[in-house]
Amino acid sequence: MTTSTERDGPRRDATWALPLLALLTVLAALQRFPARTHEGLWFDEVFTVVLAVQDHPALIDRALADQTNPPGFYLLAWVWTRLGGFDLEWLRTLPALAGTLVVPAVAMLARQLGVHWRGALLAAVIANASPLLLAMSLELRAYAPLALLAAVSSALALRQAARPRESLRTAAPLALTQLALVSLHYFGALVVVGQCAALWWTDRRRLFRAVLTALPAALIAVAWVALVLSRAGDAVVGGNATWIEPADFARLRGFAPSVLGTLGLPAGSILSTTLLAAAIVLAAWQALTAASVGAPADESPSTAAGTDAHARARWLLALGVLPLGLVFVASSLGPRSLWVPRYLIVVLPALCILLAALTDMPARLARAAATTALAAWALLGGTHDAAARALKPDWTRIVRSLAGEAPATVCTNESYVALPLRYHAVREAVPLTVLDFRDCAAQRRGDRAILRAETVASLQGLIQAGAVVGAGRSLTEARPAVDIRRLRWPPRPDARD
């Protein structure tokens, strides 16, 4: 029987934990909102804005042609811009808000798993300081909302599993978040797969209901992939993803620093990797040992049901480690790598909770010391790495310097480079014309060529058309890093006076 003292335990914890969580959320907002306008929009963000300008049929058509993501985030951006316009501060408010809300969402997911408030708050601290989340909170793309929905959807899946009598009331919100996940990004499906795998591993009696709830998301995902394949025809599917580097164990080890940070030190990278590996090993040991009996007294019955240390470890492995393994294997064995850290932000909530579990020690003093040390490392290492990353280029300044006081023409060989130039030239009313290499060669015009260093061979088309190409000046802070080369077009030898 649960005594009144045991029932009052969670209430007493909440009296100090909830204000602390609110303070953490405010601090997360202060880290993100003032920085919204520190950097200009770069290619992927400009692509989002370009799609948000269009009507829905054109938006869907362009997303189909691009193949990179389902159209969910572009539709969200369409709504967002109709609410507040296209000002940079307003545009970046969307990811900043999502990135801020990830902090309480991770804590709530931890509580739904039956984690004590101390561990839940530590997981929220780690999530807040994650260099990956901090960076994605300032980019107008799907990744911060993706992390938020991963945490919220998994908490709803746990709630549905713990409260079978309320299946109808819990199924609808869960199905909606799963639909949103697969609509935002292909990797959103990994969260849904992880939820089903966790139920298969912990309570197969609930698996059929979980699969039934996930069916709408599965149908939407399959329908979108079918549309992409149909639209592609004989063209290579995923041809715009050739930039992704092959997955290897070095890149696998390199993911931990994006979660915990390194403080700019080689030893910091080793420490982050070691901590994450230890958290995974600890969870695997707990998942494979016999389930503990009952729930700790400081957990409420609603959150602890079905999520003792044994089941909790299985849920976290299914949500955090299984997707990493699937992507790594697919990238190693498949025709094209899929290993991109920002894509894997879907596992961030689960990994933060796994890391917080490292501080679960019997002795109170040791537990407090471990919690303080891990929180301090996350705050110092993560915040340092986020601040030290290369800034996006100031495209407004770049297009103004390219045009000067007179109209100018720039030649590019990829839309990845051309799109931000065109966008900012129009936005700033700068007389800058952006042409691709073929048009520049055909018209024998262009003051400068801008291209990625690895595509320098494409300059031969301009040279054959008569252009004299100057030495390159690298714009290394751009994404991607590009070279700027001056062009000169001497008169043709056979040109008449």
C-alpha cells in the first residue's frame, strides 16, 4: 500500500522542481532569442523562405522536385510567415521557440519514464546546452521542431502504454504528433519506429494498438516517398545528397560531441564520447537484467507504471540508440550515406536522459557530485562549442560588395550558391544579376565567378568561351565554403571595330 508520505513525495519534489524547470526554460530562451539576427539566412533557410512565398500547389511541387524533405516544415513556414511576415527576426523566432520548448519537453519525457525530478532536470540542462540543439535553434529549418516533436510524441506513446483504459483519448494526440514527425523530415519516421520497438520489447500486449496508432503516419510517409519516386522518373533519386560523407566509426564517435560539447579540447571529445558510450552500456545492462519490482517511492504511480529501470532502459535504447544503429548500418551498406548529425537530432531527447542516468548512484554525496560535474561539463562544453562554430556569411554585405555602386553580374555553377545571392540581392534591392555558367559563357558576361573549390573544373566552360579567370579568394565562412574569382572578357580576335 502507498502511504500518505509516499504520495506526498512527488508533490514536495514538484514544489521546487517546477520553478527550476521554468527557470531553465527562461534561460534557454535567453540563449536563443537575442541571437536570432546575428547571422544571415543561408541556402537551406533561403530555400524555406522561397517555398513559403508560394501557394500550396507550387510549394508541394518544389518540395517534390527537391526530394530533400517532406513538405511539413515548408507548410509550417507558410503559416508562420502569414502570421508575422518575412522579417529575419520573426522567421528565426520559429526555430528559437521550438528549441526553447525542447528543454521542458525533455524533462517531461524523463518524468513520463519515471525518472526522478533531479535526473529530469539534469537531462533538460544537457539538452539546453547541446551544441547541436543550440545551432539548430537558430536555423529556419525543421530540426528544432523535429527534436521537440520527438520528445512530445514519445511522452505521449509512454502515456498511452501506461494508461490502456484511456486509449481513445491518448491515441489521437499521439497519432497527430507522429503525422507531424514524418511530415517534417524523413528521419521523423525513426521516432515512430523506436516507439513501436520499445513496446515490442517491453509490453507486446500494447504493440498492436501502437502499430494501429502509427498507421496514418506510415501511410503518409509511404505516399510521399511514392510521389517522389514517381516524380523522379528515370532520374537519380537523392542526387542532391551526394555531399554527405560516408559513415565510418570516426563519424559515429563524432556524434557525442554534438550532444555534450568538447570545450574545444581533444580530450573533451574523448570525454563526451566516453560518457555517451558509458550511458549506453549502462542502459544495455539494465535492459538485459531482470526487471526491478515496483517503482521508487519518489515517483508517482502514473509516471512509474511500466517504466521501472528495466523498462525505462529499453525505451531509451529503442528511442535513442536504435535509430543511430539503423542509420549507421544503412549508410555503411546502402548506395548513399545518410549520416548527418542534424538529421539525427531526433535521438537527442533520449540520449540526454540516458546521460543523466549516469548520475544515479546509491550514495547521496556521490550522486550530487556526479550531477554537478555532468551539468557543469554540459553547460561549459556545449555553450563553448556553440559559440565557437563558424558563423554563416553576411550575404547582405556580400551582395553589396559584389555589386558596388554599379550593376554587376555574378556567375555560379550551382543553385546551392546562386539561391542566397539572388534572394539577398532582391531583398536589398542591389543591382546584382546572378547567372549560371552556361548563360555567362553564352552571353560572354560576368564580373565574378563564385563556386565551391571542389567544382573548379567547371570553370573550363567559361575559359573556353573566352573568359580570363583570376586567382581565387576563399570565402571559408560561407556554407558551403566558396571561391570568388574575377572574370575578364577580352574582345574576340575576329571581332569587328
